[in-house]
Amino acid sequence: MPARLGVDIGGTFTDLVLVDERSGVLRVGKVLTTAKDPAHGVEQGIQGLLDESRVAARDVHAAVHGTTLATNALIERKGARTALLTTAGFRDVLEIRREGRYDMYDIFIDPPAPLVPRHLRREVEERMLADGTVLRPLDEAGARRVISGLVADGVEAIAICLLHAYVNPGHERRLAELVDELAPGVPVSCSSDVVPEIREYERASTTTANVYVVPLMARYLEDLERRLADLGVPGQLYVMQSSGGIVLPREARRFPIRLVESGPAAGAIAAAQAARERGESRLLSFDMGGTTAKACVIDDGAPLVAREFEVARADRFKMGSGMPVRVPVIEMIEIGAGGGSIARVDRMGLLKVGPDSAGADPGPACYNLGGRLPTVTDADLLLGYLDAEFFLGGRMRLDCEAARRSVEEHVARPLGLDVIAAAWGIHRVVNENMAAAARIHGIERGRDLRTYPLFAFGGAGPVHCWQVARVLRVPRILLPFGAGAISAYGLLSAPLAFDFVRTHRERLDTAEWATLNRLFVEMESQGRALLARAGVEESDVRVARVAEMRYLGQGHEVEAAVPDGLLSAASLETITTSFEAAYRALYHRLPQGVPIEALNWRVTVAGPAPNVRLSGATQTGRAADASSRATRPGGAVGGDVSSPPTCIIIKTTRKAYFAETGGFVDTPVYDRYALAAGTEFTGPAIVEERESTAVLGPGARCRVDERSTIIVDVPA
Amino acid sequence: MEPVTLEICWNRLVGVVNEQATALQRTSFTSIVREAGDLSAGVFDRRGYMVAQAVTGTPGHINSMALAMKHVLAACPLESLRPGDVLITNDPWKTSGHLNDVTICSPVFRGDDCVAFFASTCHTADIGGHIFSAEAREVYEEGLFIPIMKLYEAGRPNESLMAILRANVRLPEMVLGDFHAQIAGGAVGGERLLEFMAEFGLPHLEPLADEIIERTERAMRQAIRALRPGVYHNVLTSDGFDEPITIRVSCEVKGDEILIDYAGSSPASRRGINVVMNYTEAYTTYGVKVIVSPDVPNNEGAFRPVTIAAPEGSILNVRHPAPVAARHVIGHFLPHVIAGALGQALPDHVMAEGSANIWGIQVSGKDVDSKAFSHVFFASGGTGARPTRDGLSATAFPSGVLGTPVEVIETIAPLIVERKALRDGSGGAGMYRGGLGQTIAFRARTREPFVCSVLCDRTRHPAKGFLGGEAGAPGEVIIDGVRPVNPKAEQVVPTGAIVEVRLPGGGGYGPAVRRDPELVARDILEGYIPA
């Protein structure tokens, strides 16, 4: 029986999922991440999961991998000793940046130090002009001396970023050849390959970050491939990119910077998959964990993709404090709002929650692990949303008294509120913060979130989804089964996809369509060839073209679709209409009589989305011991021994706080594992599963569908 | 209003102005606005009090816009406004100190009631008159002066004003395009504000504004009360246009108030480096805030406990029609002169002097196809060293204006930038070293000479160190290998000649002998200081 394997390496845990493609049965494992030698932990986790699920290694015909290793290397500065080659006069571009400060009022801030120190930033004589003509040819003799000097200095990777190379890559290519000749084996990245786009700082930053992690990622992926082979897994290894597509290790080794956000991307891909399965054209993915919450708009079964991202921020939640990387990345907004977010009263006498977090250590006050500051989890406990005896399925007891003392001392007393009002305040403020962030995310993309059902997951997502849904005025909430496995599951539903971009400035009304056709054919045939090599049938290939356009004279582009096939003057109207619609959605009005110009032309060439259906219940195993449990499709209750086999769906009742009822009410607590398809109930209600608890307020109308998703109608 | 709801409402308001600013920047036609971020955006109540500001922007714009709204309301009282009206002005004395900054204000109506205003100030692509320089002798030469008036009346454009604008500015499409962007920002903000008010059942913004302003004011006063009372003096010298300018300040900390007086500062200059009172107040408030209360929000309440005076007719409070185009050259010194005074009370909260004003490099002429061009870009020197770390190299302070990418400059103007590099050895020595300045060298692709104006300073009076730190390197302007007599003057540059600007470094903090030897070794390895 053919199976697919998904492996997601996170900071603390490595999640594994194994899906039987015929039955749709999903098995989940969790092991501690072995930070020093990550492939080792993965190998052990896979072995354990295969053993427990009695799946033969030879049946695994594909393994999809998501990892934060590249991101961590950038944050911890553990990449290669990297050099940067620039046009003479511009070696400081990485350090001068854009000359700004990311906080206007704090004089103590520092930007992140450049990945390449100044003495390893070397210059070569050459110069291109903005239109791609050569002002000064490349001084090859000088370049050879510079490269040999770097070899003598023991550099392990070389980035090349020359001015205007996005228009004419000639000098960069020649330099790369010289590096290959003089420093064989030293990886080299050209800015014209990594990110052929205007703006030298952003391009240099991206190119440098890319090559900085190339040796590390290459070693790791080779190691992983070898270990999979040793385990007897014959299947191809794929790697998840931040854009949500998967690629072969060969591509991942060349452009590891495109993997930076692959972990969070997997969660959004899972939400997109759920949207497609359910025929929802729109969905708002809402993932709230211990430290952060992430929101992501899903349209027509696909998440939005942004072109820019920041890594290794000096201040995690301050825009502009990190290194910019121009790579396609699933567009989501992340804010410091999680179960561990700390509540405090600021000097304005106002209640603030986050962005700082108590994390897992010392953790919320109620963990009794040394944390004394009140957190969102403490508030949730006091409000009756969490069961002190059933946290993480009973693996950890929570201390109500500690939570009460901490909320009393740090929030209630300073604000002159009673403890419950203070806890309710914490709950409300964190929900507002998340809703505000989600709303800005929607508005930046011209989306009205009131028409987007909320897909809630992550450890704390289901606890907070009710209030967030109310604030955003969304019509419905979807609560998938097994919130903890969602990200790893996303790995298995991602299609094989390759992204391409070419910068070619062109006014639409005078466009040279022949040139554009050539660019598109070039990008598309490259993509088709890569897919063919990976065994995708020609008939299954999907191509999506997008142009980044703006009114002549503007500096920010708006993306709009470009039709398939041969372009000609006749395409002008279609492209113009599609651009105007996108522009109007964002900014309401169109400037009159200004020509439109296109800057970047993009193509995504993708294979089919794998036909993986998460049918029936899933279950996650216990942390750190690689346990896994099987579940069966289509049923109310997995056939698993640990799930109650009967129809006792209400475990108990407990008092929970709802503002709508003006205080605590007796609230039934449902057992998630006992909820059969078709079951209906109304709020107030609490639904418990091992890794998360859903809280649904008065007026909620809930039903369970055949995929064990709980659909909640939110009254207007 | 109870604190939890207030916190939520306040957050929403900040979200609304950020959306306003985002829409504005994304639809702007000017690189200064979208690449350099030379703009501000905020929401005001019906009394003209600034309630929230966008996180983008630059203090000279934000704080002066906060003062401008009161003038706008005095000129156009509430009852004279109709839905669809949009107001405009670039009156330097009522807004941000020079004609190049245009403030556009959109009243927000619910039915027939005006409930709030959205305003934004942007550095426009061109305003006619002289090119952006300090050369003028009267404000009349500096461009078109637009008194407070309606740009749109009940949704209809003021065609007379549009015609005058088109006839007087060099780049009418860009200028009017940016007005359009500012209006779009106001429209986006207005829509969100009305939704927010409806959701929370707020008939008026004022009760919420009062809560926000009062709490801010209280926090600000509390922060001031923590300072050691006393009168602190400082003095600083700028190159001036043709003769040195003295900026003298006394800061009196008295209970929960700060009184700042610039008595003793130089009289107005004959050239355009003069500062209007609005702009003096804007940068003074900012200078106090970064030292005393960086974490208190910036709104009407933060301004109230600080009283600012400057003698009328002095360079910090000029009378009409003095020339003012390059007012930031002097204005950007104010946070430094304040830091030197208040630093005597709070040495751990201030940095040494930095290069201060952002340099503006303006070029205009005819390209090889005889097409006229006019382009301005900005660059920053080093900031002063701080009590616990080195200064920042090539970083704007106090301005928040960004550099424009070289590739963008070369795409939109016929310039070739030959070099943009940190200026080795330019940071003042100290236990903590001042930030390095930068060197930019460029030439133009023209068939005939072109005009270049460098709005610079600290070419004769470098940034001083603090507590024993040494001064940073002074700035330099070199045209065709020659140092012009007056670097601030407009220069005619021969075809193909190189213009080289060397921006000043920041001052050091503490004596250099106490510097960590490891940092010295690093500085030598990286070439930050000469070996």
C-alpha cells in the first residue's frame, strides 16, 4: 500500500505524518528535534513511525520535508564563512542598508550586523548601466586576484551582487565561472539567479543569505537522502518552500533561502487543502500557538504569496529590524500573541498583552515552573476554558491558585478590577490584537474578512477562535480534528512547484510582445523540464502567470494575472482589466490617463496537488516518544484503543465565563474523540481534545461533518 | 472609559492611520515619499487634536502636522465644511516649514456631521520656483505658496487651483498624482474610522480622544517629574549659509513641566536655512521625547507639558517672508542641542552629537536628449555614540528619511553613481565610537553643465563627542576635484565632472582610552578606523 511521509522539523519538536494513500489513514508521530544532528532525529522518528504503523519502508514512495534549519542558521549566525563580491565602490551596500532606524523613538537600537563582515566584502572593476549596457567591462585579471585572495582567506561561500545585474547578468555569470575555476567546490550565488530584481540592498541581502546557508543545507539534505536510503525508503525526497510549493533537493540546495518559512507555510497549505476539500472559495487560516499567532488569507483554495520577507529580526515583532529577503513566501501576518503572552499594565494605565512571552520556560504562572507573570493561558484557565486536570490530555496539571495570584497582583489590582474581570480583559485584549493584525493583513491585500470563515488551529487557536470570529464578524468557524498535526499534514498536500521571475520593464501600451513571449516560454519550459524530471505527467502541469504592474511613475507594484498562451496586442485589454480590478480593490480609485507599466513577470509551474484526503479522525502521539496511533476513515471514532468507543459525548460540565451571559455558566464539555459525523450541538460549549480545547459561546450552532471537522455558525 | 475597552479602541485607531499611510505610500508617484518615507499621516478630532499617528514618517512632519491642523480649523471652521471637501496648504508658517511639504486634510463625515480629520504631509516632487536649495532670499523665490484652501469642494476639484498648479510646477503629473495618493489615504482611513465608530457605538471621537490625550499627558508628566529639577544650558554651532549660526538653549525642568527657551540664538539668516516656529516646536518635542519618554505615545497629550519659546525674528522663529526651503539643516540640530542640555540630568539617556541633518542632493539640467530633469535624493552621515554602544553608520537621525537605492536613482535620473561607501575613520573616537559617515560620488550624463545643490552642514563644525569622546569628521563637498567656497551654494557642474559628498561622522561617547581593545582590533580589521 503506497504511503507518503511528511516530516516537519521545528525548534522543539519534529512532527511526522504518514498517510496511506488508498485508505486515507493518517498516522502521526512526534520526536524531540536533535538540534546538533537533525537528520539523526528524523531518521529515528521515521523508523519509529514505520514500526508502529506496520508500514514497510519500501511502500513509502514520497517523503516531503519542511524545516526551519535555514532560518535558525541565519538567526544564530551558524552559516558558512561568506564573502561578497560587488561592483567597485559598493562593497558597503550590506552595511549602509537603507539608512533608516526601525524605531523612531528608541535611540538604543542596532540593526542586525551584516552576514558578511567588511573585510570579506571585495570589489571588482566593472559597471552596467540601468538599461543593461556595459559602461565598463569586467576586469578579469583584477577579479582573479580578488577571488584568489578570498580563497587564501578561507571563505566557504561567495555571493555576487553587481549593480543592475537584474537587467544584464553577463558580468555576474563570468565572475561565477572564475570562482568555479579558481575556487572549485566553493558554492557561489549570483544575485541575477537568486533574485533578478531592482534594488541593490535587498538583492545583495537575499543573495548573501542564500549562499550563507548553502553548505549547511547541502550537507543536511545529502545526509537525509542517505539515511532515507539506508532505511529502505525508495521514494523521492521533496522539500517544502516558503511559497507553499515543494521542490527536489537539487533545487533546494541551490536556493535554500526559499525554504525560510516552510514550517508556517505548511499550516497555511493545510488550511488551503481544507478549503479545497470543502469547496470554500475563501478561508482565513488562524494559527495560535504558545508564542505567536499567524493569520493567512486563502482565496480559491490557495494562500496569498508575498515577495518579500525579513529574517533574523533584531526585534522579532518590529518591521524593518531584520534582513530583507526577496523570495516568494506565503503571505501571513505573525504577531506576538500566544498562550504564553504576558499581560501587564503599562505606564498609561492600560492593559497590554504580549508581544513578550513566558514561553515554555518559565512558562505561565499556572505551570508552576517558576513563571510568576500572568499570561493568556492563566487567564483562560481562570475563565474556565481550560481544565486544570486535562491540559495536554492530562499530561500536565495546571495550578489555578498560582494563576489567580498572578493575575490579581499584576493586572487586577493595578487596574482596580476583580480577578475575573482582569482575566476577561486579558482574553479580550489578546483577541483584539490578533483580530487587528488579521484585519490589516486583509486590508493590505484588499480583502474584506467578514466574508472569510475562520479555520482555527494551533494549541491556543480553538480557545480563542470564538471571540476572534466575533470581532472580525466572520460568519463561520471551522475546527479541524487534530490541531497539532495540521502543519505536517500540510506538507503532504503541497504540489510540486517551481517559481520563476524576470525583470523586464515595459509599458503595456507599447509592449514588445515577442520579447515577453520569449521570457514566458523560457521560464515555463524550464519549469516543465524540472517537473518532467520529477515524473509529473505533461497533462498534469499547471502554469500560472502573473505580472507586477504599476502606473508609470509609481514605485510599488500590484500583481495581476496574465493570460496563458501566446501574448499579442490583443492581450492588452485583458491584462489592463485584470490590473485595474486588483488596483481598485486595494486603493478604491484609479488615476486617470496614466500609462501602466509592468516590471516583473512571474510564472509558477506546478504539478497536481497530491490526492491526499484526511478522512476521519487523526491523533497525535505523546511528545518525545515517537508513539503514534492509527485512526480510520469516515468514522465517528477512530478504532484506536485510546479513544472512547461509545457515544458518551459529554464528559462533564464546568463553569465557564461568557460575556454574552454576563458571567459564569454551566457549560457542557464535549469529548472530541466521541463526536460522530452529523452530531449537532449549541453553545455555550467546550470541546476537548488532547492538544487543544475549543471554546464556543452562547448562540454558536455547531455540527460535525464527515471529516470530523466541527462547523460553527457564528450569529451576526 | 474602562481601560480594557480603551486599549482596544486605541489599537483600532492606530490600525486605521497605518492603513491610511500604507495606501498613500503605495499609490505615490514620488520616490521621496515611497522610497524615502518623507511623509506623515494622522487622525485628528474635530478640535484639531492629533489622536493617533502612523508609525511611518519623520518627526518634522508628524509634530508639525499636529500643530498645522489647528491653523487649518481656524481658517476653515467646521461649519464651513461639506462632505467631499478636501483641504490643502503648504504655508510654511502653519505647517512644516517649507513650501515643498504639502499638507492635505480630508474631513470625515457621517451623514452631514464632520466627525474627524485625516491629514498627511508629503514632500512634493516639485513646487516651482528655485530648485530645492538654500539660495533664495525670500520665500517668494522658493515656489508656489498655497494658502489654506479647498482642493476639492463637495467632491468637485478646484479647477482654478489645479490650473495654477499645473502652470507653476515642473512635474505636474507627479505633483497632482501625489495629491491623489494623499486623498486616497484619507479615503481609506475615513472608511475604516466610520466602521470602527459604528462598531463601538461612538457618536463622537472626542471622548475617546480625551481619554487618550489625558492618559498620555499624565504619563509624560510623570516621566518629567522623575528628572532632576534645574536649568540646563547648551550651545551648538552650525556652518550656516555664509556665516556660522549659534543655537543656544536653556531647558528648565520644573515639577512635571519642561520649559525650553532658545533665547540667545542667532538672528534669521539672509538665506533659506531659516526655521518657522512650527518646525522648531516639532523637533524640540521630538528631542525631549527620545530622552525622557520614548515609550509614551506621540499625540496632543505628549506635547502639553513641554513649553517652547524662541525669540521672534531669530533663526528658530522667522517672520514671513524669510526664505525657509532648507530649514531642516538647522532644525535637525535641535534634538542634539536638547540632548546636550538634558544629558546633564540624564547622561545615560542621550547620545553624543551626530551628523544631524540629512543631506539633500538636488540636481537639475538637461539629459543627453535635451529633456529636462530634476531629481533629489537624501543621504545620512553617522549618528553619535551611545552610552552603551557605538553610533550607527550612515543612518538618519533625527530624521526618519531613507536613502534611495542607487539602481532606482539611475533608472529615473541621468546619473551614474560611482561610489557609495562608508567613510573610513570618520567616526569620533571614544569608549564608544561615533557612527561613520559615507562618501557618495556621482556624475551626470549630460551634454551641457548641470546645476547641483547640496544641502549640507557640519563642514566646519563637526559633531562633538560627549563625556570625553572625540568629535566626528566634518563633512566635505568636492566638485570636479575642488572644494567650493560655500558648499551650500548652488554649483554649476561641468559636463562629466564628479560630484563627491563626504558626510560627517558622529561624535564619540566617553574617553577613547577606555575602549575595549577587542573593539579597536575589530575596527582596524574592518577598516572602520585607520590601522
